Amino acid sequence: MGALITNPTWIFLVMLLVILLAPILLRRLHVPHIIGLILAGMLLGEHGFNVLARDASFELFGQVGIYYIMFLAGLEMDTGSFRRYGRGGLGFGLLTFLIPFVNGLLVSLYGFHLGRATSVLVGCLLGSHTLVAFPIVGRYGLGKHRSVVFAIIATAVASFLALLTLAVVVQSRQGGTHPLFWLRFGLGIIAYVVGVAWAFPKIGRWFLRRNEDAVTQFVFVLAMVFISARLAELVGLEGLLGAFIGGLVLNRIIPHGGPLMGRLEFVGNALFVPWFLIGVGMLIDVRAVANASELLFYATIVTMAIASKWIAAALMNAISRGCHADRQLLFGLTNAHAAGALAIVMIASAPNVALMSAQMLNATVLLILVSCIVSSLATGNGAQRLVLETSELERNRGSYHGKCLTAYAYPQSVDALTQLAIMIHNPLIADSLMGLAISMDNDPDDAMRAQGHHNLERAKALAAAANLHMSTMSRVSSNVASAIVHTMREVDAGEVILGLHEQADGNLGGSLGVVAQSVLATTHREVLLARMQLALGTLKQITIAVPNKAEYEVGFYKWLEHLCRIGERTGMPMHFYTCDDTGFYIKNYLDELHPNVRKEIFAEKGFGAILLSLPQVVAEDHLFVVVSSRAGFISHTPAFNTIPALLARHFNHTNIILLYPDQFGDPGESLSVFAPNGQSVTQRQMLFEEWLGKFRNRI
């Protein structure tokens, strides 16, 4: 009997209703939405009420969905965390593959008397896993947590070993045992990994710099993912491993929290991933699984798989000295069997291989259902517990003030300034983004007001693409600087972003401009004057020039936090050029609060020497940040007066932020906090920790 619904329009409508309603209904029962989608697939499929047939659309969307899960896992991987926890992740990958593999091999070989090749594939099936529960940790903001990074790296390792073993067994079964075959196989894998890692970032930067259209960028990234997946298949690997590698190498050019990342996550989580999960549920035949004669076999396979993954997670947690919540995350993220298990059983049961029976297919489908349920529950509980244990309410208050105000003047700078605001805003404070457009009261035809309205709408759309809300204000005034300062006071903004003054031809003018000078003279809040030639995500490095005694300013840690957010969200290394003891405080702050940020600190003899040396260091694809100071404050030197002319002369085609820190209050109060030059490093460390503790609540 055919499916009840066959019309494409009705099929799509039913799927949308399931994706919409299943999470809403099960949320009230405190059941993860992933489980709801799988159960919905069971009910709708041919083994349930036969409402929908698992046709080619489910295979297509399901394939895209699992590629999307692996791609997002690689894309959200923090490269700093990868370098820091790579060794631990590799060890966990070996544990979470070898323990289930050995157990599955022994039970199949000696418990159920299966053949050697079949037993090896059963071990591979149990050793592999899929990051089905990864979207759960994303919603809790734990994508960079140590245990999550361990699990992501372990997924890549376990999937690679399982699929590599599958390829070896299948090729051996089909007569591919010639040494030349294995030589080509190994060289193909090496060429693929090296080629993708070298070519994809270069192609991505080139394309994204020349195409700013949102749809074009999205389609390009999706095409790169499937190119990577297809190339992986051509060298003998599985496409899902290629999707993960594609996300990993594109990680650096797609800023975390940016509009492009928001679009990628939205489309995947709204359509492709749910479609895949419903398709998995449609494979499950509860009646076949309930067959009493085969129940022992099914129960053994499922129990062995889950128990082996738990043992691996417990061992890794003990080795890494994690807490109970860490163990739940390690177990939950590496317990779900979906794409890898399906790939293995489908390939192994194909007529030209014939190493697995229908019984093993039923066992695999049951394993997918049970393991996805256990994985979702364990991951959700672990993530929630970890957030509650590690959150500090004082730190969550963020920077001194929540509002990040961006003043827009010209349409060509809207995208760049909005991207910068998205990077530095405090994500823990709601509605912290604000946009401002100012028109003159003597504007005869309201052209400035219309342009300002267009700029604000564009900025709001960019923020919305990054899943952020931007409040906007439009002001009419006879003085632009006065309107900006009054707005800052009205909304209690902690910092303001302005465009760096340019001439009509687009070159730097060699001065700050009247508006910027007036704003700096009338507010002591942080001011960022920005000119971006290239998109933030396509840059390679942040170079920061820091003046003498910058650590004495009240806003020292605030601007440092803002730059660290850019470094974390883009993955760019940060190179600080400092004087005296400033590098000591920068290093300690980054080690304490941002250990995953890549940093280099270079000590120079003076700020003038830094400014003269950097034209040979800063490239056009760098972000050059100059930390300045207002006249009369403690870190100000006469060299600051030459900065605008220096930028116009040597950095006219560079991405620049000229940053003026917070300088409210009495800066002299900070003098007694820092150690004099004669004190030891230990004494300075104690004073630094005291200072950091004092200001952490405000940072």
C-alpha cells in the first residue's frame, strides 16, 4: 500500500509542520527536540502510519543535513582551542573508537559467530559516531569549551578510522589488495587534505572580498562544502568527513557571530538538519525490532555500543580531571550513531559486498534511535549543568556599559562599521547594539534623512542576519558631534564607533576630522575610528600598537577585551607591539580570560619607534589597531599628534582602527595600584591579580 500523501506540496507542508510543532510540543515535556523529530519520522514513515514515503527528497535533504551537521561542527571549532586541546582530542578519539571497536569485534566474532570481515565492520559501526547533539551545546554557547572541543576532534578521528577501515575491508573483499592500490589510496588522502587546507582559504578570501551579496556568499560557502565532500569521496573517504574538513578550513574566513555564520546556522537548523533527523526516524521498524527471537541480538548491540562510549568518556574525563558535567558532555556528544553507522551498514549490506544482513540493518536503526535519545538527554543535562557551574553573575554584566553605539554617515561604510560593532558588542547584555543616523536641520530636501534611514535599515538587516537586534535612532541637529554625544548620554553607551575621516577620493585625509575631534573633546567614553577596506573575516592578522603606560588608563582592560572578542570570533592571531611593562599586563589578561587567542607580544623602546617600524610589518590584509589617548591623560605623548598624518602616508590601503580608551574618572587613582619598576615579578603578579579582581566585574 502506498503512502497516504504523495503530492509534493503536501509533503513539504507536512514536513514544515512537523519541524515547527514537534519541538514545541516536546519542549513542555522537557524532551530534546532532536528526539521529537526522530519519533515523528517513525510515526510518519512506512513502518508507522505510512503518511509519507521516504522518497528521493529525504535522501537528498538528509544527505545535506548530515553534511551540514559535520560542516557546522568544523565551522564552529575555535582554532585556538583546536591547537590547545588537539592532543587531548586525539587521545579521546582513539579511546572512543578503539574501546567500542574491540568490544564489537569480540562479541560479534565469539558471541554471535559472525565472520571476521563482518565482525570488523560491526566494530567500526560501534566505534563511529555522529555529532547529532552538537546544536544543543551551540544553544548554550559551549562550542569552545574544552570537553566540546575534545568531542569534536574525537568525532573526526573516530569517523576517519571507522570509514578508513570500512574502505580497506570493502576493497579487500572486492580484490583491491594490490600494493599499488594502497599506495594510491594513501597518497590520495594526503593530497586531498593538503590541497583543501591550502586552496580553500585562499579561494574563500578572494571570493568574499569581491562579493558582498548575502545570497551569493551563502551559496558559495555551501558549494565549497559539497566540493570538499565530493573530493573526499573521490579519494575513498566518506563525504561527511569531507564536510567536516571543509568547515574546519573555512573556519578562519567566516567570523563567529557574524551575519554569514548566522545565515548558515539558520538554514541548516531550520531545514536540512531536521529533514535528516525525520528521515532517520522513517527507517525505524519497531515491529521488526520487537521480534522476540532476535531481541537478544538487538539488545546486545545497543547496550555494547552505549556502554563502550560511556567507558571511553569516563576514562577521558578521569585523565583530563573534568567534572561530572564534562563527563556527560563527552559521553553525550560521542554516543549518537547516525550518519557513520548508516553509511557503514548500507555499504556493507550492498549486493556487491554482502557482509551484513537485514538483521544488522534493523539493529543499526534501533541503535540510531536509542543512542540519539541518550545522546540528546546526556548532552542537554551536561550543558545545562556546566553553564550553571561556570557562570559568574558579576562577569556576565560585561563591559562597563552595555550599549555599543555606531554612528553612520556614508552608505559605503555601513557594512564595515556594523561588522565591527557585532564583533565587539557584549553578547551577555540584551539589546547592546545601537545605530544612529544624524541629518542636519538645514537639509532642504530631506536627502540626508532619507540616506540615514536607508543606512539604519541596512545595519538592522546585517545585525538580524547574525541573530542580533539593533535598536536605531534618527536625529536632526545643527551639530553632528553634539548629537552623537547627547545620544551616548541618553542611552548610556559605553563606546561609540565612527568612520575614520576620509577625503572625497577615499584616501585618508591626514586628520581626525571635525566631528571626531569634537566627540573626543566632549566625551571620555571609548571611541573607535574605523576604516575597513576588506571584510573582517577575510583578514589574516590583528596588529596592535600600544603606547607607553597604556595600562594606567581606566579603560585599559575594556579596549583589550574588545580586541580579544575580535580575535576570538575571527580566529586571527593578535600581535601586540608594546613598551615597558605593558606587555606583561596584556599577556596576563589574555592568559587569564582568553587563553585560546593566539598572541605574540613584541617589546619596543618607545611608542615612536613602534610607529616607525610598523609600516614594514603591517600588510594590506591585516587589521591595524592604534591605541591612542586624549591630550592631558597619562599615556598621552606628543607622538599621538602625528598619527593621522602617519596613517595617511603609510597605511592608506590598510584596515585601520584608531582607538581612544575610556578615560573617565581620575586616572591618577590607578597609579597606586600598579607596581613601581623596582618591584619583583612576583609582587607585580600579585598586584595584577588584585587589579584584575577589582575590574573583572566591570569588564
